[in-house]
Amino acid sequence: MKLITAVIRPEKCQAVKDALRDIGVNGMTITHVFGRGSQAGIKFVTRAGDIIVDELEKTKIETVVDDEIVDKAIDAIVSAAQTGKPGDGRLIVTPVERFVRIRQDSESPKE
Amino acid sequence: METAKRLGLLATVVVAVAIVATTLGMQTASADSIGLNEDSGSISWIMVSSVLVFAMVPGVAFFYGGMLRKQSMSSVMTQTLVASGVMTISWFVVGYSLAFGGDGLIIGSLDNLFMSGVMEDAPSGISELEFALFQGMFAIMTAAIVLGACAERVRYTAVVWFLAIWSILVYAPMAHWVWGGGLFDQFLTVLDFAGGTVVHICAGITGIALVLFTGPRSDRVRQSRAHNIPIAFLGAMMLWVGWLGFNGGSGLAADGTAVRAAVVSMAAAGCGMMSWAFVQYMVVGRVGVLGMIAGSVAGLVGITPAAGYVGVPESMFIGAVAGMLCFYAVRYTKGREKLDDALDVFAVHGVGGIWGAIATGIFAVPALSGGTAGLIYGSFDLFIGQIVAVLGTLVFCFTMSYAIIWCLSKVMRVRVTEEEELVGQDIIEHGENAYM
């Protein structure tokens, strides 16, 4: 199993949720986060000089998926969240060592 | 460029000093008290009402700010402060004189610049200076409402300049036409007790002009939900409390009319809120703070022009219809792509104000309104007058406001860019997060 952590534009959150639902991924954790990317924030010009805003608003989606649909899930998230402009975000895939469903106290991936 | 700016600044200062110097010369030393005024009751009540109306201004900031993203809270408060500052200056310097300084058809006069010749004492009733203070609060209130429509996109500097020009070219003529003996007063039979046309329709349609000119916000900002319901609730309740002075003081005396205005305002607000809640419950399936506070404001807007002229049953009907109408108006405008009225200023204040003005034309009781009868008493004059006044207000305020913002856009950047909008005006323009 893999943990997919996607940091995306907040306005793309609904599109990503819909795309994941279409491939059968429903469980996820959504967090509102702040951060910056490789541009180190955005520079704005004001009357008295430049200001740099380096804490930009993003949405983080974390979901654990089976190995066989990881690629489909990545494609779904990328195509739903992409605009092509700086600030589209990141997607990280990490291996999952153990995964426990608390209700059933079982490590089986199936319900 | 820099030199030109400095020269411009210098010129402004010189002109300002010249105006102050001339006017100080014109000031007449106020005469000693003209006897003892017996009507201290009215003086007190209108002073209290003025304060109540001013308390609505921070109420508006809380009401609107709570319903926006948390990145816009400081911006809303700052813009409300601009409304208080710019409108106060403009009103005392020239606005009052233009609105109430004479009987001209289009505009008053420049006789009362800097409140010169406006006395704080009066032999009976309230003095003219007290009237000017009370009216000044209405000017601030109107400007504060306007800024809710175009929230989260108009730049701070543009707001300052817009309000400064708008207060003279739009608000002062409107107040003059309806209350100051101008156009509407002279040619039409109109009744506007506490500012249905001057405050609410004017604010609503000015908001629409700004919204159409500056365009909608980006999707993310638009879809974000109210960030602080308790703050929105607090603001709405401050509006409701203040409104009792807004309507109650508009009879300009502490008499039976003031009592009637306060009573019918309460009745209409309650009915507006509950009718909105009822319709929302039937259509959407659930009701909450945001719907109910919008309903109460809709009811209060509806009763504003009629407050002194109707009885309790009529006021309840006016309030209930206002709640329903505004609910559907909000649903309609929310579905328009281009019409991004951020806080439903037109749907609530505009539509509610139009209904209130027409309802006044239908229900005005001749015994209460000094003989002007509404439609149900068999007289068409008032009904038609009200409709013409509403149409006139809509056309005039929209055209002028659109023209002002269009001209401003030629000399400055009036709108924040999409990137700036997403980060939020709190940081970009003010450098102050509302919350840590």
C-alpha cells in the first residue's frame, strides 16, 4: 500500500475529490496548510517597495491506496489539479509499513 | 513622475489650506443660546439615535467580515474605517451643504461649507447641527454598505477616491432629492421615512455598478465559506439594535412617531427573519445563523421607508414579504456568473429597499403620513411617485457610480490582480493578518 500526499491549490480540492471518487478512492484526510514552493513565495510590488508573501494557502490531501491503483490515482490527482502555472503543488508517494482499520482492529486491506 | 506627484501633493495642500482659510473667515461666532429649549427629550433621543446609527458601522464590518474568508477580515474593517473617515470629512466639509443647504432642483448650495451657519442651538425641537450629525451617520452607513458588494477585489486607494467622489456626486444629490427639497420632493409624491431609497437602494445599485465594473472574484475566493459565524451574528445584531435608532430617530423628535417606528421595525425584522427561515427551510431543508441574520436585515430594510407611516399589521406583512423576496433574490444573483455581489448587498438592500418603497406606496396611512395616502386608501399618486423615485434612483446611482469607477480606472489600478486576490488583501494591501 502507498500513502499519497498531495499539496494542491485550494480551489482544485473539489475537482481532485471528484476525480478520486471516479476511480473508487473515497477515504482521505484533507488539511488546510500554508507553505511555499521553489519560487520561495510570490513577490508583490507596492508603493513603498516589494513585499514577499512566502506563506501561500494550499490544501493537503492524504490518502492510502492499494499498489495496483497508485498510478491511476496519481494521474487522476495530477490531471484534476493542474493549471500549468507556478503554484500547482506537489505529490509525494510513500510506502506504507502497516495499515490498521480501527473499527475492525484488522490489518486486512479489504473491509 | 516623482516630481509630478510631489507637485500634485503640494497643489492639493495649498488648495486645502486656502479653502480652510476662506471658510474660517466666513464663520460667524455662534450666538449665545437662544433662550432655553424645552425639548430636551428630542435633543437626547436624536443624539442617542445618531450614536446608534454609528454603532451600525462597525456592525456592518463584523457582519460582512464574518461572512468572507479569514484573509479578508482586516480588509473589510479597513474599508469600513475608510467609509467612516471619508464620509465624515466629506459630509461636514461639503456634503451637508449640497444635500440640505438650499432648495435647488438638482443640488443644494455651498452656503454651509464646514458647517458654517449651522447652529447647535434651536428655540424648539432639535437644532440644525444635530440634524446634520444624524444625517452624517446615514452617509457613513450607506458607504459602508456599498463596500460589501465589491469586497475582496477593489484596491484600498481606489476605495478612498471612489467614496470621496461618490459622496459628492451621488450621495449628496440623492439625499437632496428625497429629503432636502430637490427633484423628487418637488415633482413627485414620495415618502421615504428613514432612507429606503437614499440609503438602501442607492447602496445596492452602487454596489452592482462596482461589481460589474471590477468583475467577479476568482473561483477559490468565491466558493470559500463564511469564516466566522459568531462575528457575523454579532455584526447583524449590532445592525438590528442600531436600526431602532436609524428608524426611530428619523422622525427627528422624541414623540409617538418615534415609538411607532421602533415598534414596526421590530415587527418587520421578526417577520422578515422568520419568513426567510421558513422559505429556506422549505427550499434548502435547513436553516442557520447566516440565513436568519440575512432575513432580519431584509425585514429591516423593507420597513425602513415605511416605518413612520404604517401600522403593525402592515409592517408585519412588509417584513415577511421582504424576507421571502430577498431569499429568492439571493438565490438568483448567486447563480449569475458575472454578477459576483460578494455579500448580497443588492439582493438584500437593493431588492428589500425597492419592495419597501413600493410597499410604502401601497400601505401608507394618511393619518400617520400627514395626508399622503397609499394605494389601499384609493390614491395612486404616492404609489406612482414611489415607483418613479425607485427607477430614478436606480438609473442615476448606477450610471454615476459606473462613470466614477470608470474614470478612476483610467488614472489608477482599481482592482487587485488574481494572484493578490488569492493571497488576500489583508496581507497584500494592509500587511495585517486578522488572526494569528
